[in-house]
Amino acid sequence: MEEPGSSKQSKTTPENYGKPGIQPYLSLLESRNPTERWRAAEMLGRLGDPRAAEPLIGALEDDFAEVRWKAAEALGTVDGWNAVQPLIRTLEDEDPWVRAGAARALGMIGDPRAVEPLITRLRDEKPRVRKAAVLALGTIGNPRAREPLLRLQGDADDAVREAVVRALEQLPTEREIPVR
């Protein structure tokens, strides 16, 4: 029998009532098999349980890019505050899929601390990373992104240019920015 409040005991709270438990996926996140680890990260993201945040943050350091990629994307649905700095660091990952996943997650979280690092990714060599950064900046909606996005309208990649149009539509105009 588990002690009340132990980490192995499933907690029934209004936000996770009826959700499948995350413990099997947390165990798989520690597997020797990288396919099991990335699938576990993906499932933890689908479940969206904040208790998975710390293990997923740890998975951002995995040796396999697929695991880092799925962990980054999962953090966008699992945790806001604690994941921002690790995801910002992940924007520098060697793998473009991982960088793009981190950008998407930062957009989902919407924390303004991510704006400048995402603006830096607008110069990434890989179009998928630029597009993810563009869309994340649009979702965050911070007016600081307007000028860098405008400069990207002439990007060589069609998908990036289309994303720029969508992102600019999401940014507030000067009239919509409150005066303090």
C-alpha cells in the first residue's frame, strides 16, 4: 500500500480526474529504447499532466534528437513557467526538429521571456525552424516582434512567408497597445 501523497500514488484532482495515469509513460521515458522514450514523451504531451513537466525537462538532454523533439513539444502542453528557460536553451539544439519543437512549445506557453530568443531564431538556417519561430511570435502577440517579422517577408521559403503573414495578423496594432 502506498503512503498518502507519495509520488507513486495517483492523485485524483479535478484537472486530472478521468485521465489515464502518467506513471507508465514516466517509466518509459527512462527506457533504454529511444523509440519508447520518444513515444512516452509524445503521450505525456497528449495527456497534458503538469506532473510530467520535470521528467520532460530532463528529456531535453536525451542523446536522441527524436526524444528531445517530442519532449520539447510536450512541454508546450504540460507546463508553462518552469519549462520556459529550458526550452529557450533548447532553441540552440544542434537538431532543427528539436529547435522547431522548442519554438512551437514556447508559442503555446506564450511567455514574453521567449520573444527575444525566438526573434533570434528568425535567422535560423532551416526554414522549419524559422517558420516555427514566426508562428510562435504571432501566438505570443508581443509587438516587439513586428519589425523582425516584417524583415522576414522576403524569405526564400514560401511556408515561412505565409507564416509571416499569419503572425503579423495576430500582432496588436499601435492602436491596440494600451498606453501606460
